[in-house]
Amino acid sequence: MPTKIDKSILNNINKKNIINVIREHDVIYKAEIARMTDLSIPTVMKITDEFISNGLVQTVGKGESTGGKPPQLLQFVADARHIIGVDIGTTNISVLLINLAAQIKIKHTIPTDPSRDFAVIMTQVIEAVASILSQQTETEAENILGIGVGVAGLISSAEGKVLFSPDFGWRQQDIKKPLYDAFRLPVFVDNVTRAMAMGELWFGLGQDVNDFLCINLGYGIGAAIVIDNEVYSGRRGLSGEFGHMTMDKNGPKCDCGNYGCLEALSSANAMSKQARTAIQSGAHSTISLVVNGDLEKIDAKVIFECAQAGDALANNIVNQAIKYLGIAIASAVNFLDPQLIILEGGVSRAGEALQLPLTQEVERHVMPFREHSVNIMTSHLGSDAAAIGAAAFLLKNLVEHGGKIQLSE
Ligand SMILES: [Zn+2]
């Protein structure tokens, strides 16, 4: 006998499947939805009526009659609700207002205050959100589902807190409360790479893939694991600290306090540090020319560009970063057997200059019996991936609760 919990989980899965089929089609008949979801017509009718009553789905005229009453066509109303997505990055803070189809309506990107002081950064976030809300009419503001936030580090989503973020140097900082106090909107906070994975599941390369990994290559390195269409958070929500796997016990010190973490060897921050140290020790490189001698301006983009142009130092740095990254990803592939690896973050925008050698390096280290080569792709969501994904947490919550957000305050 199925328990009550089983029924509600099943009902949520049915709602999600139905809304996703409607979202993926311009217009669709209820009978088609039933066929595509393997659900009965009465179940489809009950759930679609619920979506129509809360405005997420509308009827748009009638199809051809085959004798009886002509069937109604249904359409997803992408503008029925809007969501605010926030990406608190170490370089930029990005705040978006998107509709339910991830179309960006308003976008604010501001440079992250270099102090990385928590209170200063929260003020920046609150000001950016307030600026977006000030552009909304009263009715539009009422249709905002809430605020989704992605931030690097160990995050307790249940509490809306950053437990520890090596990138920012934050410990035990509450993100949810100041945002809720300022706007009285539901707030959902999660790790930035899990937010990216959520964005891929709903709007990106993960839409037709059940099991995949997102590898976020930015200032730091993180990963998110998607198993059977769900982002895996771990027992306490601390999964995905891929960047802090020890790759070389004698390696450089990492921001987390350990030595030789992947992040201390292959991240944008690590590559920039390696270039600075080498140039300060007398290495000749076009990197110093490109940044006009201002070594603080060295970033992963400059290093990749110089490597492409044949600079020896840049090439060594890129090759070494890819080598460690390849070993780490191959280990993850051997361990989890994902269908797809999606590269995210600033470094991923090096495109083929990263993707091709990285795929070769991963192939070199995976178990040899695999029939298929490892599938590595670069996200199409670009620099908006984290903010869109953070907003998608609220969309998921909405769909799974039949058109009403249910988050604890
Ligand atoms: Zn570390």
C-alpha cells in the first residue's frame, strides 16, 4: 500500500512532468500531455485545471473537432510570474529579473566590492534588488515569486546561511534574513554551482539528461552532481567541494587551509598567482606586456589568450591546470559515471582552447573499458548561468507545489 508521502511525491512528479511538457511546446492538447507523460486524462485534467486557475497555463482557442466537442489547446504563460536571481560572485554581483522561461527582463551587474566584507556586499545586493523592484508596477511586484541566491562555499539552504566560503573568507553569515527583512519575499540560498546545475536542468544542456556533473571553473572550483534529474546536495547540503580534493599533498596552500587542493592548482585565481610569481621571479612572458606591467590585472582570460598566441609561460600554466583538472574529472567520471559533464564559469569561456585538451586529458585517465567517450560540453547560459539557476530553485518549488511557493521563513 502506498503511503501518504509516496502519493504526494508522486503528485509532485506528475505536476512537474505536466508543466514541463506544456513549457516545451508552443501549444498542446490535454490528450497529447497524457500520452507524453503516461498519465491518465483525468489526472492531466485535474492538474492542468490547477495550473489554469493559478495563471501558469492558459487556454488558447480550440483545435480541430473530430466530431465531438473540439479539444482545448493549452499554453504555458511564461510571464505569469517573475523571479529575481542573484549571483554573488567574487568579481561581479549579478541580479536578474527573469520570467518563467528564463527570459531576462532586467539585469544589473555591479563589481563586487574588493573588501569582500559581508555587510558591504549584502548592501550591494539589497540595493541592486531594490533598484529592480522600483521599476515594477504594484501588480508586477505582486507577481514576483521570490529571490534565489547563488554563492560560492558551504551553504546551508535550510537556514539560508553561508557556513564557510573560502573565496570570500566568510563564516556563518546569514544571507536569507537581511534579504527577507528588506523585501518580505521568499528567499532561497544555495551553493553557486548547484544553482548552475539547476539552471542547466530547467533551461540548459541538462534538460534532456538525467545524470550529469557541472564543473564550475572560476575564481575557485566547484562541482554539482545531478542524479536522476535532481541536484544532489548531500546529507547536510555540503556536497560538490570538488575544488578541495587534494591533488598534490606537497602543493600550494589553498584558501581553505589545506595544501594542494585542485582549486589551488587549476582555478583562475591559482593560474593568475602562478603567472605573477613567475614574472616577479624574472620569467619573460607576453603576459606582462598584455597587462602593461600591472600584474594585478592578470586573469585566466589573459593567460589563455597568451597561451593561444604561443607564449611559453602561459602555455605551461594552462597545460598544468588542465592536467590536474583532467585527472580530477576522470576520477569523478570513474566514480559517478555521468552522461555529461557541463563546464561553467569564467574559465569555461576559453571554449575549445580548454574543452578539447581537457577532454583528451580526461580520456587518458578514465577506466579503459568504457564504450563511449566522455561527453564534455560548455554551458550555453554563459555568465548568467548562476543567477538564472538561483531563480530556477523558485520555479522548481512553484511547479512542485502546484503553482504556490512553499518555503520556510
Ligand atoms: Zn582547498
